[in-house]
Amino acid sequence: MRTKSIALAATVLAAGTMGAMAQDPTVDWTGGYVGGNLSYTASDSHAAFIATSPYASVAINSLPHGFTGGVQAGYNQQMGNVVLGVEAGVSAGDISTTMPDPLIASSGGYMLSSSTVTASSDIQATLRGRLGFAVGNFLPYATAGLAVAHLKTSATNTLAPPLVSAPLSDEGIGYGWTAGVGAEVALDENWSLTAQYLHTALTAPNFYVGQNYETSSHPTSDSVTVGVNFRFN
């Protein structure tokens, strides 16, 4: 009886091992894919108002943050356990913050106002290479590439008369780089779940807010993303 039990246990273990080994070849990461994602982004705009009239330059410590939703598409080529790939992604949402007008705050209380400044980004895009190491249905990877974002700075002014005149907003495109790490888990031969962290650094164009000031910024951000992919195997 004991011998039969040992033999049965050995058979079950061998079958399980062979089954697991048999499943590995079915996870082929080579091919194209498309998917969707949800991200949370926290950023630091590193901005400053640059004086273009008699006023002094003032730093802006803004921390835009928020959720975005997006889509991604890419292609992988598996060579043994090594997986090389390229991925493009676009996301949209409200990454923003509103703070008291730093010009008012720097006046030392001589000017009283509820004026505010808002820094925001509503669209972001990346084009990245990926380098991964496949372990069965699990694919951890590193990624890096180019990043762009639509950026905007706006202000409200409640002083009478106003400190600066209209327009009180400006927008433009920031360019830079992004890098991070991620992992993908194949659920079957077509569907997979993804999780990813990216650090992004951009150089923004100078924004002109009112007649007296322009802003200069070098925003950075950290994003955590979860998503799903459909792979065309």
C-alpha cells in the first residue's frame, strides 16, 4: 500500500512537472500586441516665473498629479529567453495642480489676492524599446525611450487693477526621455496583464502668462501603470 502511494505521488508529481514544462513552449512572446492601461502620475514642474519687466523672478514649486487612461501597441521578438521589443503608447487625463499665485506670495503681504496658478498636462505619449527575460509565462523587462506631453500653464488674477493683463494662459509641447521597469504575465496564448513604472523628464517651452512674465520649466514625473494586452500570436 505504501509503495503504491509513493508510486502514485511520484506519478502525480512527474505529471505536474511535465505539464508545467509542456506549458512553457506555448508562451511565445514573439508578435504584435495592442492593449489599454490606467496610470497614476505624480510630477514636479521645477518651474519659475522669469521677469520680463521690473518684477523679480519667482520660483514655482508645483506638484501636478492625477490619473490617466491610455492605449499601447508594440512588437516583441523572442530569442531563447531574451525578448526584444518596441512599444508606443498614448494616454490622456488630468495631471494638474493649482496653487496660490507665487507673485502675490512673494510680495510679503503688500498685495492681497486669491489669484492662482495652474500647471497641467492632458496628453502624454512615449516610444520605447524593451528588453526582457522570459520565464515561462512571466516576462520582466526594462524599458527606455522618448517622451512628449502637451503642457499648459494658466493663472487667475483678482487684483484691481490686475497685476498682469490677458492672456493668462499658454500651452506647448514638452520633449524628453523616459525609462523604467515592468512585468507582463501571460494568461493564455493571447491575453496578458502588465504592470509598469516609468520616470520621465521633459524640457518645456517657455510659457507667456500675461504681459510681464514668462515661465520656464523642466517637469519630471513618476508613473505607475497597470494594463492588459491582446497578443497576435
